[in-house]
Amino acid sequence: MKRLLIKAVAVPAMMAAVTAVAQNDPGVLTVDRIMRDPKWMGTSPSDVAWGNEGNTLFFSWNPEQAPADSLYRITPADKTPRKLQLNEQRRAVSESLLRYSNNRSAATWTKDGDIYYRAPAGKIIRITQTLEGEYNPVFSFNDTRIVYTRGQNLYSWEIATGASQQLTNFTNDAPPDKDKKTNAEEAWLKKEQLALMDVLRERNNKRVAGEGYTRARELSGPKPIYLAGGQLTGTNISPDGRFVTYQLYTAGNGKRTIVPDYVTESGYTTDIPGRTKVGSPQGSARFFVYDRIRDTAYKISTEQIPGIRDIPAFVKDYPLQWERMKRDTVLRNVNVWGVEWSQNGRYALLDIYADDNKDRWLMLMDTATRHLKLVDRQHDDAWIGGPGISPRATGWTDNETVWFQSETTGYTHLYLYNVTSGVKRALTKGPYEVQEAKLSNDKKSFYITTNQIHPGEKQFYRLNIKAGQTVQLTTLPGANEVSLSPDEKYLAIRNSFIDKPWELYLQENRPGAHPVQITTKAQSEEYRQIKWRIPEVISFTARDGAPVYARLYKPENARPGMPAVFFVHGAGYLQNAHKWWSSYFREYMFNNLLADNGYYVMDIDYRGSAGYGRDWRTGIYRHMGGKDLTDHVDAVKYLTDTYKIDPAKVGIYGGSYGGFMTLMALFTTPDVFASGAALRPVTDWANYNHGYTSNILNEPFTDSIAYHKSSPIYFANGLKGNLLICHGMVDVNVHYQDAVKLAQRLMELKKANWELASYPMEDHGFVEPVSWTDEYKRIFKLFEQTLKK
């Protein structure tokens, strides 16, 4: 193949002619057909949310095939979707934005930068109407006031009287220099000037009087809290209104990247400001509690946190660094991700993460003493994560009981902790994940979504806290994304199956209730005419005995000696060997096309994928392209043994992490994979961002071993098969630089069987159908020419 940077590779005329003929057959799949604007397939509802009045369900939908979705509504009494007019859309508020009083009789929310209050009787009052925005309203002062943020400060609105009060006085001003002294010469000169000049003396007297008035006003309100250059984040007030917690964040000074944009309206190349790279200096945070009664802010010491000086286990691979860190132990940097108050204001539950993400602590802060007590510590030599943990899910069932999720058993489950007895109790257990949890209004039950029936299926349950029993509420196969009505009488369910995109259902909140289908437009007539495969969701055994789940597409007339192709899903922690409609819907259709053309196609949830617990999630720690790749090699053996595929005719393709995996497959196991298409691939992990990469590989300068084992550019000399690289040139996620660096390396190694197709106007996720079509025609051509010789 030719090496190619910008110039397009012409599609053979014969292939174009075949495509044109097939395009007229409604039952035949072609790249041109499946890579069109996705609206050809139909339209699915999205952004499902109950409204602030409680009995209206809103969702975005596009049954009219308009350029963009519109907002629709139904009610339990009237289930016919109705499109909202513009004035109705402006009034609509999602219930998820509401904050309730303790007994849920009243609510408050933000709309267009102003604060609203709904009284128990249902009357709605607009609290603020200003040009400056107000946000984050909550009930406080034992539900007698609403507290909100304006600028950097907290203000309260008293429900009974309508009186407003400023509660904090955060300021970016520099604190006064109390130690500054005037020398004798300066003091004598000032005294002489004031004695000599009448006007100066009069002005000085006025200024001093004004300063006295200002000081008197300041004394009547909260005194200034100087931020000292820090960025104020996470301001949070206690339910009794006495305490305010906050963090001061100091940003790192890491060098930022740029992404050149070549095709612009101006005709000039412009630079898109980009992110930093992994290992660049990170910011730090300090956590404070402001006592409004004492008008004093206190810094909370991290010395109280168990294990705060622990050294990461990987450092043992670097003896000099290990000895130095044992000798010079330091406090690890931490961030408080969340604060949850007990209703009586006595305790604050602090959700604390180490910056290296190897520890998560739930610490109970006693507001009277500011002492921290450990509720739960989750440690992992790799990194902390999993459903309900990142992002967090924590809270209180009453003033004595905390609830949270933890992966301590290997799977994320739901726990209770009694702050008085110190007893911890697991509410769920088993080899499955609690993927979402929500406390009921009466705080006697949890509503949870789990994959306990099958790793690739999501169902919704009610869990009684006292009895510890669960009742299944949804029954539709596939995945059920549930939005519970504010009064908990109805479930709004977004459901899909492998070959059926998402539709909306409404169901009463009781076991055995019948779900009523609301939308019916997810599959267009053209989409229905195509005979889509429902790939089998299977499992096979990896070399270490672990079950690996996969989707398997079989060709129609299967026989021994046929070729096989592997699709590798992206990362960021996701799952694709499941029973619901995939976010990789284009790849689902393309895999059908490949199967139509005589390929076995397999799509596996390799190590690092979501849905299978902690050990599977962290199986790629310090070696991407290790167990995740051997899972694919073992899958080739499974297909060879079970379906007698030709092991010399195996291809692989995928985007982002899937592109990275394609490179590692062709570079490090070149006798297993004959050809591959690496789409927007990471070629050197030192180029990628900090948040994702440092969790898995630590930092390049602290763990160079991990980066050298995991970066394809170090293994490029192993390429034997045929490689296609496709990359958007304005990719702000995986930068085009990755593809360019690898191209230079392949040229230096005198490799000839590769090409690079560049897309000048595409970001990480392609947008234009013409780009999708060009990319997948190249992939199909690659496999046709290299796996069917």
C-alpha cells in the first residue's frame, strides 16, 4: 500500500459500480447507506425528565425529521406526545434541578439565572430578578430560608418575611498588611504636610471618617475571607445555616497544547487551545469550614486521614525513588469531591479522593470539633472507580446513618454505616454491579439499577432497607434507563435491545405493571426492511481462566476457512458486548455488512471494560496492550477451534482505544492479525491527558516502565501485516500529532504496508457523513484486499 498523509486513495471503479447497484436494493447493506445522516434510521427519545410540577414528562424527540430535536411532553393521564411551543419550552424545568425542603413539601430551583420557590400550597414565587446570575439554591436554616450563590458569595432569602441577607464575604482583595510600619522620616513628613496644608487636612479627615463608616458596616456583616489567589469551589452550607464548607483550588502551571485548524472560513490557519499532557503539573486544593457564629474560617488538616502518607506500590519497581520516598514522606494531595450534611447539621460526610486516585476516603466531620472520623476507605494499588463511586453516590437515610457505594468486594455494592455504633452493613452483594442508586422519598427504600440477571442487561429494582429484600420493577429485555416520577407513582423507561434503538415507555411503579409504549419512531420503514442480525452475546474462557463476554456476528453460509474481523470498542470505561442498542450503532451496521460479505465478526469486552467489576476494570493497570490484547488473541483461538475460521485471515479495527489496540495487535502479535484499521489511535500515551492516563499508567517520569510497555510507537518495528490509520486533523482529544509521529517512525523503519488517511475538518468523533463514508470504505477495502486473497 502507499503511504498517504492527505491525498485520498481512489476507490476502484468496479467497487463503486457494485455499490451503486446495491444501493438500489432496500435489503442490501452498503457503506454509503449506513453512513448517512443517522436520521435515516429513525428517531429515538432522549433527555427524559419529569417536570417541576411533578405530573409532566418531558423528552427530546424528532419524529418530523427536522434539523434538530424538539421538546415533547406527556402526562400519565394523556400519553400522546405533544410538541411544546417556544413559550412552553422556556417555562419547562426538569425535576432533577429541584432542591426540596426536608419534608419535600416545598421546592426551589434556578431558571435563567434567577431563583424560584414553590410553596407547599403550590404557589410559585420568583425570588430574584437580576442581571447578575444566581445559582445553586438549597433550603437551610431548618427550612426557613433559601440559600443561593451570587458571584462568589452566599445569600439567603427568608421564606416568611422575604428578607435577604449576605452570609459570606469571600474576596479576591489582598489582606491588609498589619505589620507594615511607617519609618520616622515618613511619619514626620506626613505630620508636617497635614499641619501646613488646610485642604490636605480636610480631605484626610473626610477619608478617615469614611473608612470608619465602612469598617462599621463591615463589622455588622461577615468579615472578609481572603482567597489569597485561590479559586473558590464547592461552596456548601449546612442545613442549620451555621457552617459553610469550601475549597480553595490553586491551578497547576502545565504547558497547554494547541491543535491547528487548517480549513477555516477566513482562509487562515488558526490554533485551537488544547489540554495539557499527562504528568503536567496539577493543581492543589485546601478544604475549609467557615463558622458563621464565630465568623471564623478553619482549614481542615489532612493529617487526620488514614494512609495520607502511603507510597504507591508501583514505586517499588524504582528502588532509588522508593528509598527516597520512604525517607522523605510527604502528605499526598487530596480533593474533597462532595459534602453531604446530616439534617441536624451535626455531621458532614466528606467524600475525599487522593490526587493519584489510589484512595477514596469517606470521612465524618463533627462540626463541633472539626475532627475527622473514618467511615470507609477504599484503596486500590491501581485506581479507584466503578459505578456509583466515580461519580459519587452518597447521602444520609437519617441523622445517624450514611449510605454509599463501594467496590471493596470486587463489585460495586450499596452500604450503610451507623455513625454512633460504627457498624457497616452491606445492602447488596454478589458478582454483579449496582450501577445506579437513588433513595426513596420516605428514605425507607432504594431504587437501584443492576446487571445481576446478566452482565449485558440492566433492570430496575426497589430495595427495602429494613428487610434487605429487592423487588424487580422492570421486565423489558435489554437495558432499562428509568426516571422515577417525583411522587414515585410512575416509571418513565427508555428501553432498547440489540437491534432495536431506544423507545420510551410509561409504567406504574409496582411489580408486574404493564409498560405502555409512548414513542414508536426509533425504526424507520427503511431500517425495518433490512434483515439485521442479532449477534449472540456469548462468553469464552481466556488463558487465565476468566470468562470474556463478546458479541458474535456469523456469516449466512458459514463454512470452514472463512475470515474473521474483530471490532474493538473505545475506552473511557464502557461496555459493548451487551443486549441493548449500542452507542456504536454505525459499527453495529458495518459489522452486519461484514457478516453479509462472508466474515465472522467479534466484538469483545476485553480487560478494562465496564460492567464486570473492579478486577476486570483494573486489569490493564500499568500495561495497556497486555491482558486486553491477549483477550483478543484468545478470542482468535476460540473462533478457530469453534467455527474453524482461517487463523491466517484475521483483521481488527476500532477507534480511539480501539485504534490503539489495533496498533498493539499488529505490532506485538503480527502473526495473529493480518491487517487492521486504527482509527484516531493513541500511539504514545505520553501525549494523552492526565485524568484518564495517570490512573492507568501513573506518570511518564514516575513510571516510565508502564509507558514503554503500553505505547505502540515503541513496537512499530513489529509491523508485518497491512495497516490503515485514519485520523481527524482537528481532534482535540487524541491529537493528530499521534498519527504524525507514528507516520514518521514507520518511514524511518522503512515499513511499506501502511497508509494514513487524514480528515482535515473532523474532531475525535466524526460529524460529516462524507467523512464516515470515506473512512469505512477504506476499512472495507482493506479487509477485502487482505483477508480474501
